[in-house]
Amino acid sequence: MSVSFIRVDDRMIHGQTCTRWALEYPCDGIIAINDAAATNSVLKAAYKSASGKKTFIWTMEDWEKKCQKVLASDTRYFLITKNPLDMKKILVDQGFQCGIDKVIIGPCNDRPNAVKLGNNQSITQEEADALEAISQAGYDVEFRLLPDVSIGNWTKFKRQFGY
């Protein structure tokens, strides 16, 4: 299995969180996709040192070039994006399939024009549109900060966004 866990987290890589999730979904490394972080040497270095695991911080373009190598790998990776829009590009627009059908939505900070769904879990209409597309592509989208802290899945919240 090449990808053992798929997550959206606006912090991307947080050491304690990755450690907790790795108990549920074993992994050997992390692939984080974010253009801003991948092109900022300070952010990139901070993320690479956060988890204690082999960590790659890639642009979306890097991901598109390397995703087939990831699929062919024996290494188990967490696939993480900072926002639902980037995850939609990977799972829906690019049609990436790795045998995992659950997408975990972690922290999404409160922001202007975002609807608060739960503690540290707020999304905008644009992000809701991305989550609906991911859901329509066959993924179970669940809002879960930690393995034992869930506020529910997309079905519970989508009416608030017109779905």
C-alpha cells in the first residue's frame, strides 16, 4: 500500500497529530502538497522536521509528476493537503486512486466567510464545493481532528452549503 491515510489539515504537518494518526494508520513517511510551503525554504524545513518521519513537501506540479512513483512504492505515506481545494485537484480533477476511500478533514481555521462546523473546523462555500465533489467521487469525508475526536461526516453538514 502506498498511501495509508488521506487528510486535509490547515497546519499540514503537526508532530503530535501525525504521531496519533500513525497509531491508527501506519506510515513510513508523509507527502504534503502545497505550492506556498514547497517554494518557501523556511516553511519547508519546519514541516520536514515536525514529524520525525521521511517527509516530502511538494508543489501540485511536483505531485503530478511523481504520484505514479508514489503508487508504485512499498512505502506507506500520509497524503496531506492544506485545504480541500488542493485535495479535490488530486482526488477528483487528477483522478488519483490509491485504494483509500476516506478523507479526514482536520483543523480548518475560522476565517471570514467560513461557516463554523465545530471546534477549529470551519469551511468556506468554495471549500464546501470541493468537499461535495470529493464526496460525489465516492469518498467518505469525515471531520475528525484526532482519531477519537469526530464531529461527523460531510452528509451531516452539506445542507448548510446548499447540497
